[in-house]
Amino acid sequence: MSGVEGSAVRAARDVQVAFSRLRRRWRDVSDIRGLTPSQASVLTVLGKDGPASASALAAKEGVRPQSMAATLAVLDTQGLIRRDPDPDDGRRQVVSLTGAGRAWHEGNRVAREEWLVQALHERLTEDERRTVIAAMALLERAARP
């Protein structure tokens, strides 16, 4: 990349590696229950953002509507989601988490957070944790449009 300082390239690579490792570790501590990454991702989106149409979920996940329909069918069969008529458009359905789906989402969120809190506590000093906090603020700024 011409015109880009070497430190920017190094920082970008280091951030990608660190986030990839964090994602792997979070998967390790999550209760996957035989779900595919796509299925788990949909449950996470619904848990974070609330009910959505299948087409909105497909757009958010970057998949074809047919693929989302297959994903939702499995989650529905497992009792993790429910579909209700869209109050604004009776031809569409709104997908939301069931009690079991909410429990799955919350349990995984808590497990990931507990693992990370413990890792930061055990492996980093107070000054290093403050550096992480400062770095996260910088990454948030870099991620803004």
C-alpha cells in the first residue's frame, strides 16, 4: 500500500489477529448446542437488536433470503425463535427469540464476558488494562464512518 505508513499496516494486522483470537476464544466458551456459526449469529443479532423480518436478517447477515429461510427453519424447529405476523404488513413475519432463545443469548453473553474479565484480570496489570481501555476508544474512533 503506497502512501500508508508502516505503523498503520502493522496496527491493522495486529488488530485483525487479536480480534480473530478473541472470536475463537469466545466460541470456545459459548454453548453452541450444535448450532452453525450462521445460526448462532442470527440468535445473537435477534438478542442484541430485537425482532426483525427475515429479509432484514438476511440483509444484516449478508446472505440470500433462501439461506436465511433455511437458518430460521432450524432455529424454529429447535424452539429458539418464533414468528409472528408483522403488525404493519400481514404478508410478512417478524422473527423474535423465544424464552429458550433469550436464555441461550444471555447465557452466551455472560459466559464470554466472564471469560474476558477473568483473562484481563489474571493476565494484565492495572496499567495494561487502562491501555486496553484507551486503545478501544481509539479503535472505536477509527471505525466511525
